[in-house]
Amino acid sequence: DAETRELVTIISRSSLHLKNIVNDTHDFSKIEANKILFETIDFSPSEICREVVAIQKYEAKGKGISLTFEQKGDIPLALLGDPLRLKQILINLIGNAIKFTAQGFVTLYLNAKESGENRYRLALSVEDTGIGISGEDLQIIFEEFVQAKRPAGNKQRGTGLGLPIVKKLVELQGGEIAIKSEQGKGTRVMVEIPYQEGNPQNIKITGQEINMIPGLFQRISVLIADDDEYNTLLLRNILKKWGVNFTEAKNGKEAVEASENHIFNVILMDIHMPEMGGLEAA
Ligand code: ADP
């Protein structure tokens, strides 16, 4: 009913907000502790941009603004580097652009400049027609926990850690970031990151196959052994959605008993459980 729906929407929004805070804080402390690692794998820069835009299109649409992607010139089919970190940078910048734009558009531009033999500088820019940032705030916007001053009553969500994280991620990869903005007109954030050219044949396709659950799954039987109610609930929902038959056990002892009466094709078992742990049960 309407009331439950409203409450669920509030819970959902709040948990999303909380998740963002936790993620930002986690990333930030990892960066501070010099514990951040970058992968070196082949990826398609155009594909990453398209994916990020596809993910955020819905959010932009909800606000009545358009989100588009444009690439200029020749873009290498593959680069070597960390595609997930690149995605993280873009999601953050586009997220801000959508958040601070009430009408108009947000555009992601992609360009690649050759910078040596088999080397490129990927130039990305996120442009919006939003509220912009004052000259004074622009000086400090990359500092931790800074949020631009807004007229009273305009409560801002967020941690003020997004841009500092993006800046660190860009710089740790040998890149540069710059921001231009005019109050009331819009903002443009430009990022350049150097990459070695990659091999398109080594690009792993991810994501797409997730929705296709093999029919075989519906003929296997699974045992879930976990004392954590949340994990069990999550697994239960996933397996139900996939049409998989499953049995539940709350500890290793129950798991062993269940396996004595039935042959399971797969056992998903926690290690730390009361009465009998997962290793002993295995
Ligand atoms: P957060 O978005 O979590 O507050 P950020 O570090 O990502 O933190 O951004 C810091 C501040 O910079 C924001 O609070 C906002 O005031 C300003 N800002 C960032 N991006 C934009 C943008 N595209 N348009 C207007 N203001 C922006």
C-alpha cells in the first residue's frame, strides 16, 4: 500500500546515502594509507563510458535532464589499465553533475591523444548546465570534506569526499584533473590519464551474462549453511529467483546432518558458525 511504499522508498534512499558515505570513507582511508592498488588489464575506453552513461541515465531522466556521451577522433579499441577505477571516477563526476543540475544537460566527452609509441592520454570531460561553483569555492573544492556554499535552506547531501577521491585516483595513475565553473551556468571537469595501448582480443566481457541463469541450475540441489540471518536471506532470495532447490542449515552440525540424508550438488557454507564451523563440517 501507499504508506509502506513510502517507508520503503525512504529506507532505500537512506541506505543508498549511507552506502555512499561508507564507500567514500572506505576509499578515502585506503588512499590515505597508500593501500590502493590498480589493475593492469585490457579494456575498451568507449565501452566504459557507454556503460557508465547507461547506469546513470535513469537517474538523469528522473530529474528531467539529458545525459549523453560523445567521443571525438580516433579512440583506441583497447587500453591497459584499471577499468573499474576509471568507472568509479566517471560515476562520481557524472553523479555530481546530475546532482547539481536542475535542468539542461550533462555530457561526457571522450578523446584520446597519442603521447608516444603505443601510449595515449585519455581525455575525459564531464560538462553540465547546473548551478556551478563560485570562484572562491573552486579554490578549495578538491580538499577533503569541502562542500560549496549554497543559499540557506538548500541542504546538501554527500560527504565532500567525492572530488578528493577522484583527484587522488587520477593522480595515482599519473593523470591530471582540472575544473572550470561559472555560477548559474554550469561546470566542466576535465580529466587526463595516461595509458599504454592494449590488445582488444584480451578484453573480457563482463556483466551481460549475469542475467542468463543456465537451465541446469534448476536441476541441482543446494545447501546453504550460515548462521548469519542476513546472508541466508540474501542467498535465499537469489536462489529463489534462479529457481534453484535449496535446503538451509544454521551451523556445521546441521549441515553434516542434512548431507547425510541427501546428496547436494553444491554446498555454500560459512566458515565461522556456532556448534561446528565450516572447515570441520567440510
Ligand atoms: P559531495 O558531492 O559528496 O558533497 P564532492 O567532493 O563530490 O562531495 O563535491 C564537493 C562539492 O563540490 C559538492 O558538495 C558541491 O558543492 C560541489 N560540486 C561538485 N561537483 C559539482 C557540479 N558538477 N556542479 C556544482 N557543484 C559541484
